[in-house]
Amino acid sequence: MKKIKKAKLGRPAVPPSKEFRQNSPIYVPLFFADPTQKRQIVWELQLENGQQDSGRTSRNAINLPSLPAGTHHLTVIVGQNILTKEYKIYQCELIIGN
């Protein structure tokens, strides 16, 4: 009987969750196997109170201003230069404490 090799998944592009203190800037690192490759990165932030914000980044991090206390959801879409080609969606839970 042959052994089945498990594929190494590596590090996700976005951490599954990050914790921050209230009144501190938010820094979410993005991890890519080849950080020099050109990508289009857009993000959407859904606050616990229902408010939404969105934006783009061309760097390997998403920087946000301080957020209110609570649990917020960050969605990151990473694609090639045009998002209509291949793209991946990542989720990150932002936990803001007092």
C-alpha cells in the first residue's frame, strides 16, 4: 500500500486573527511566497456595529487607523494585476480590546 503524501500548505497570506489594543493603529502583515510579484490587493472591513470600509494596498501589509473595541472582520482579495483572472479571498478577525 502506497503512502499518500500530504501537501505542505505553508503560511496563509493573511493571519486568521490579530489582537490589538483600542486606540492603537492596526497593522496586518500579508505573507506571500514571492513578495516581489505584482499583485492587486483590495480589502473590506466589516465593523461589529455594521459599518463598512474598503480600500486597496500595493504593499505587503494593510494599515488601518485605530478601531473601536469589538470583533471586526477583514476580507482581503488578492489577485494578479486584473482581479478577473485568478484571485484568492482571505479572512482575518480583528479583535480590539480595551
